[in-house]
Amino acid sequence: MTSTSLPDQTTASQAPAELPPLPIALIMAGIYHLLQAGADLPQPCHVSVSETAQDISLQFPGKQPSRQAIAQWARRFGGTVTTQPHHDGRGQFTRITATFGYYGLTVKTYTYIPAAPAST
């Protein structure tokens, strides 16, 4: 009879090492698959990727329908839509965002919708 002692997997010293960052080519493949999975949703007008941050950003046009577009992406992939006022040198905006995970990458969706002009 042979017995083998296995190390306790619950100890911190035996925890698996963190995965290395994905190379840019694999993140780009992730973007392709993400956009395919959301092909029936409103599409972003700009996509950016960060190999350093291991994230993807999807920018939607600064128009009112983008609020619903971001909500649809958040509903499909799991995320919470947040809105907050934003002001810069160009004026007042509403910043709408949703963040969710997609196969180990962080996906950030966002838009800046101009505030409606004040009625006089």
C-alpha cells in the first residue's frame, strides 16, 4: 500500500500565484468576442484598450439614446449603471458609466451627455 501526503491547499503559502497580465493581442481578441456577444446591442463609437490596466473602455456617443445603450450592456453582462454630474471647460454634462467583467478583463462603458439648456 502506498500513501501520498498532499499539502493543505487552504494555507496562504500554498495559494496559487496570480495570473500574469494578458498580452495586448489576447485583449484585442477579447474585444472581438465581446463585440460579437453584444452584436445585437447598440455599438460604441470608440473602443480603447489598456494592457497595463487590463481593461477595455467602450465609449458611446454623447446623445440621450446612449443612456439606454449603456443600460442594455450592463443588463447583458452584469453591471450597475451610475450617473453623475460632470463639469469641465466645455460645459455641464451627465456622465453615465457601467463597469463589468468579461473573462478576467474589466470593461468600462461610458458617455457624457450634454446637460439640457436652461429654459428662460
